[in-house]
Amino acid sequence: MEIRIGIGYDLHRLVNERKLFIGGIEIPYLKGLLGHSDADVLIHAICDALLGAIAKGDIGELFSDTDPKYQDIPSTELLKIVLGLVRKQGYEISNLDTVIIAEEPKLLPFKKRIQESLSSIMKVDKNCVGVKAKTNEGLGELGRKEGIACFATVLIKKES
């Protein structure tokens, strides 16, 4: 069996007059994330982790923020494209672990829905999807509630 690991990171600024999407679900909050797509910071980190695991660059290379066809696209659609690339190379997801860093909104009430959303999109058992939420303890830009960041680590496998 061949296994590969990928690590992803993403960060987006919080702004007024945008909806907030994290992990494929809309989170009720007074601000949203700024980006060319719907700016789902968690899915962007997952895409980067998967692309890294198959050595295909990063989300910015695959989905340019200057390409109008990606303007306001749901990040779930980007993830489906990346999953297609992973599976085309014969790999399946074994495990995904994620960390969301946000002072606000409090994400504990949404973690299970995020886990279920990601499990459904990726077609893996929800027990293979870890979702953690942390604050930045009031430090730096994240601590001042100026943005949200995410880390993702993925393990993919291919039968020999």
C-alpha cells in the first residue's frame, strides 16, 4: 500500500456584507470571509492538503482568483474537482484532521454539522474527519477578530 500525507493552510479576512461559510455550511454571523470564491477557509485548506499529497501544487494554481468562472463559486465545488484529481491517481482518503482558528463566531455548536458536511462531500465515514476549533487567545490579527485561519492534514492511500 502506498500512503501520502498532505498539509494545507488558509487564511481569509472577515468583512461586512458577506456570508460566512466554513466546511461547506453557512454559519450565522455578522461578517463573512473575503475571497474570490465563497472563501470557505476550511475547504481551501483541505484542497491544499489534498493537492500537496498528490504533488499538484496549491488551490491558487488550480483555481486562479483572476478567472471569472470561479467568482463566488461554492468552495464545495472546488473540493469536488480536487477529489476527482486525487481519485484519478488511484488514491482514497484515509483520514482528515483539521483545525479552525477563530475568536468569533464560537464554532462548537457547528462542529458536528461541519464534520457531517465534509464527510458527505468527500464520501468518507465521518469518523475519518476530525474538526477542531481553537481561538488565538486574543493575540494578533486572528485574536482581534480580523480573520479566520485553518490547517488541514490528510492521509491518502492507494492499494498496490
